[in-house]
Amino acid sequence: MSLLARLSREGITPEIARPKTVLAGDPVHTTWNQEARGNLFAGIWQSTPGKWAVSYSEWEYVFIHQGHSILTDQNGVETHLRAGDSWLIRPGYEGTWEVLETTLKDYVILA
């Protein structure tokens, strides 16, 4: 096994799901899980437009490849996520994730 892992959608059967707490629209999540080792997860995720509640108990690093999403925290502070942006979401973040334009991101989660 190589010690390098390229994040790619090639050759991976995606998981298709909808969030449990949809607040608007009908978002569909497509996830290509590349790595799941202990408490580390990495891959590629895509969502169609919609809005849902989020509550993070883990660390998540994201790099946005395409689209436009808005994370809004419990205090109403909006953070726009657009192509080329990278963010670290810390445990304890609660609020909403809204996809305005279908969003594609790389993710690395440390649970």
C-alpha cells in the first residue's frame, strides 16, 4: 500500500444521502470516501442546494473546489464558502449549512 493517497472520485462508489435536519430545499449529498482509518476520514463531498442544521463534534478541514455555500453560526454570523477557499471547522460549531450553488469540497475529518 502506498503512503500517498490522492483524493479522487475515480473508482470509488459514492454514498448518496440527505441530511436529517433539512430546513430548506432538498439537498442531496454525494460522498466519495477515500480514507477511513481509526478516527481519521478523508474524501470528496458534493451537495446540491438546500439548507440544514449542523453540529460538529469533530475537527473538519475543507477545501472548496466549486460552488457557493454559507455556514451560519448560532449567533447569525455568516461565512461564505467559495471555490478556492479552505477552512477549519472546530468541534462545537453549531448552526446551519446552506448550499446556494452545488458545492464540491475535499474534506479531512479528525473525530
